[in-house]
Amino acid sequence: MNQQFIEQESVEQQELAQLLFEVQFKLSPELVCHAPGRVNLIGDHTDYNDGFVLPAAINYGTTIAASVREDNIVKVYAHDCDEQINKFSLSDISFDDQMMWSNYVKGTLQALIKKHPEIKGANLVVTGNVPQGAGLSSSASFEIAILKAFTQLYQLDLKGIEAALIGQQAENNFVGCNCGIMDQLISAMGQKEHAMLLDCRDLSFEDAPIPDDLTLFIVNSNVKRGLVDSEYNLRRQQCEQVAEYFGVSALRDVTIEQLISAKEHIAPVLFKRARHVITENSRALTTLEALKNNDIASISIAMKESHISLRDDFEVTTKEMDGLVDIIGEVLGADGGVRMTGGGFGGCVVALVPSVMVIQVENAVNNKYEKEYGLKPNIYHCTATQGAFR
Ligand code: GLA
């Protein structure tokens, strides 16, 4: 097997995927590839407003073992989805409301075929360790891993940004979530030990070093996320309504002064949604500078304000996520930052924690969260990793 396909993932995941493939298909895979999940440090619900985000790819992701087929059939074995097998033809792709996970493969390949009609089928084994539905982009890492596999299997000329756009199309046009570009782009183009400031308007990006002594500390609140897609799509619509009021293509083009001076003409709920987006864009830019200058105090303030804005103006947090942020924030003070991360309505909080404080923060979470909210937290110590197409 070619080493270049597999250099970034943990040996166990590769070996597991390879072994499962051999059992399922009675032959060795041609390749094993990997795409990471992500955590967003700051800049949530800004990507679909042409704004700024600051995510990092993480050392949890989706691994795929694959080989080509002569026909048009794609046969997928999903180890982590009850070991289900899905089989479909590339010439007849339709939505599956029984095996929801398979729609990520189908939607991705339907969008890929439009650009690369030359592809044929494949045998695939999928396994991953991104907690599903936790706001760490298990689905984007799945889409990007599929695209990486087909790119390698059929030697496609597919660059990371194109791959990200194809993954996003799968979500928007097939799965039914009107998500932005952040998750797919960081999974494709993330840089080891760096976060990425991404301008979601022109898709230009800048790598931002994560200071050595800060740990990417993630806690899953384990709140089951409900109504995520419908609430998410509603937030997007609300933002678009305000942009339309101002006669611009996206909220990126509205300043806070313009918004405030139009306050009495805008419904209160729409005003709050727009205020979040506009202020969050500037916090993402502030945090980029603060990361570059190792200015933890400014990161701390920006992350705190971001959480409050997502809680009160954008209304996408839950009391459990707010509770976790309080528990961690109390320990960190100005020495680190903490906020919810991702789409919200449950899922994870992210903290930038000085290495010397990690144990203290972990103890606080373990001692207080379950007692107060009746849910067991899962803690992940992450590192920033390389994207699949970088
Ligand atoms: C989800 C979406 C992203 C982004 C975040 C919120 O993760 O997939 O595009 O909008 O929510 O920042």
C-alpha cells in the first residue's frame, strides 16, 4: 500500500480499516486514506454570511480503505453505523431515508460525478472516531475522506478547495443542510499545529500558529442534538433577511453602526441574529492577531464574548453547554479561553488551556458537570493536524 495515502492517521485506525476491508471484500485495499474532523476556535455562524472563521483540523477523523471496481457500483461497509452495508449504482443515485449515513457518500459522489464523469465504482470500508452529532464535523470529515479516496483511486486532478465545495454541495443539495464552507475546507486544507483564518467570501486563508503551551481541550456535553438542521437553516434565513434589508449579498457587508442605526426598522430577533454575526466576524479577526502575538488575555475575552453572543443573540447554546463554559471559565480566568463550538444546539465546548492547567480544568469538569446536569462529559485532548488535501 502506498505510504503517502496514510501518513497522517493513527496506525490503529489504518490497520482496523485494512483488516475490515479484507474481511468484507476478501482482498487487500488499494489504499487507506483519512480526513480529519475539526474544532472551531471562534467565528461560528459566520461562514454562510461570507464572514471569517478560525477552525483547526483535529486528530480525530474518518478513515477509509478502498479499491476500484470495474462496474458503476459503490459498495460501502460502515463499521461505526451498526456495520451496515449500502450498495448503489453511480448511474442511479437516490436519497435513502433508512440509512441516513449513506446519503453523505451518495451526495458527495453525485456532486463529484458532475466534475469527473470518468469515475467508476469502488469498494469502501469506513471507520471513524469523531463523535457523531457533537459539533466536530464527523460528516464533513466523511465527505472529504470519500473525495480523497476517489481522488487517489482514479488519479483525479482535484484540489482541496474544490473538494471542500463538492462536500458542501453534498450537504446543501442532497442531505438538506444549508451549511457553509468551514467544515469541509478545514478538513481538506488544515495545517498541523495551526488554526486557519478563513475568509469565507473568497476562500483565501492564513495559517495561524497555536502557541505550544496551549492545549486544545474539547468537552462533549453529550446533549442530544435535536432539530439541528431545521434550526440551522432558519438561522441562515434570518441572516439573509437582514442582508436583503440592507441591499447587500451577505451580512459581511453590514457594519455594526449601520445595524444599530436601523434598529427600529428590523424585527428584534433579526437584529440580534445580525448583531451576533457582525461582532463575531470582528472577534475572529481579533483572535487571529492574538494567536500570532501569544496574547492569551485577548483570546480569553474574545472567546467569552463569542459564547455570550451565541447564547443570547444567536440562541444556539443549551443550559448544559453554558454550564460547561462557566465551569471551565471559572478555572481559567484570563489565562485561557472557552466557548461553545460549531453549530450548537448541543455538542461540544472548546477551550484553549495552558498545559499546566489541564489537570485542574479536567478535575473541575469531572467533579461538577455530571452532578449538576446529570450527563457524563467526554473530554478530548486534541492536537491540530494536517488536512486530507494539504
Ligand atoms: C456547522 C456548519 C458550518 C458552520 C457551523 C457554525 O458546523 O456545517 O458550516 O456554519 O455550523 O459555525
